Amino acid sequence: MHTDDKRRRTYAGVAATHWEQRFHDLEEMERMQLDQVASMTQREGGVPPRAVLDIGCGTGRAAPLFPRERYLGIDQAAHFVRFCQEHRSAEGGSFLVADMDYLPFVAQAFDLVLLIGTLESETDLARQIGSIASYVRPGGRIHFTVQNRRNLFALAANLFAREYKQTFWRRSQVVRLMERGGYADVAMADLLVLPPGLARTLAKAVYFAPPLRRAVVSGVVALERLNRRFHWGLGYEWHVSVKLP
């Protein structure tokens, strides 16, 4: 088994237990992330993609962004898929258990493929994106996230990680790899200065002190807005959108 495959499976196991703990005071941060996805995946002329594949869909947060008959979410964690089938059916989309390395689809089946929070431990980014590209039609897009090397919170957290290690990227590295791969219209934006896990931990630590909790959450959200407005490039993750020729 490829080393990155082992790391990704370990990461998925940890994420399935911890990553999707819902803490509703931070919903605005999640909305900001989804807004970023929506703004970067619009096709020319504002036409929505005809077929969307969301790899590592988790709890299906991206499903409402697309027409229900055009969205398919997959995850290798069966309980995430069950959650989506039970709680996302009214919003739309289909969900199934599948492994991104063994996708049960024909070539060029989708106009848009999402990999949000799926490639944190990937060291061979060019190989992974290249394998996914075979499922995208010409002119379609791949939208993915990777960790930002400039984010000190994430780098520090990674030093103490026991069960998985994340891989961090500079903007120039990602752009160079995507251009060498022949992808056009490489767009990048950073988001979430505070890693979601840390933000949730801070908010939970003051859960029983509502004024302090509101101050913590307001500060986190304000920091995100400032980073986006002034393009500091300090976000926890890079959102990357590439177009296939």
C-alpha cells in the first residue's frame, strides 16, 4: 500500500471520530468555507456543473450548494454516509461508501470534483490530482484544499500529532505543480486562520461563560474576515481550483 494511502486512512479514522463534532457557535466559519467553495467552483457564465462528485464528503455540508440531482457525495467512513442519507436527503444529493483510490465511475463522468479536507496527509499531490483528473470532463474543474505552510497554529499542532501527520504547502509549490500538470486557470485562496479543531476547543473551554464564549467566537470570525479582506495569506488551508484543458 502506498505510504500516502496509509496516512490518509489513518487521518480518515481520526477525522471520523473527532473532526465533525458539531459546535453551532462556529457555524459562521463553516459558512465562510462553503462560500469560498461556491465562489471558486462557478463555471463560466454562472452555469452550475452538470455532475458533481464530493470525495470525502463527511457530513455532506457541500451538498446544498448544488442541485440535488447533480450531486454525489462519497466517503470511506460508512457512518458519515449513513448520517448524510438520514439528514441530508431533504437538501438533496446521493451518498455512498467508496474509496477515492478505487472509484466506481467511468472516465470523464463529472464536471466538478471536490476534495475538501481530504488531502491533508498527501505528500504526492501531483499524483493524486492526476488520478482524479481522469474522472473530470474537459473544461471541468477540480477543487481541493491543502494545508498552508504559513499558518503557525497548524504547524505547531502538527508537531504534537500522534496518529497522523499533515503535509504543508507553500502557494508557489501548489501553483508550480498544477501548471506542470497542464491545468489551466489555477486559482487559490486561503481561509480559516485558526484550525477548526483549535477554534472549537477554545470555544468549548469557555462554554459555561456565555459572554467570554461570544467574545472568543467573535474574535475568531473577525480574524478570518481580516485575513480575507487584506489577503494576508495566513489561513489554515489553501482552497485550490484548477480547470482541465
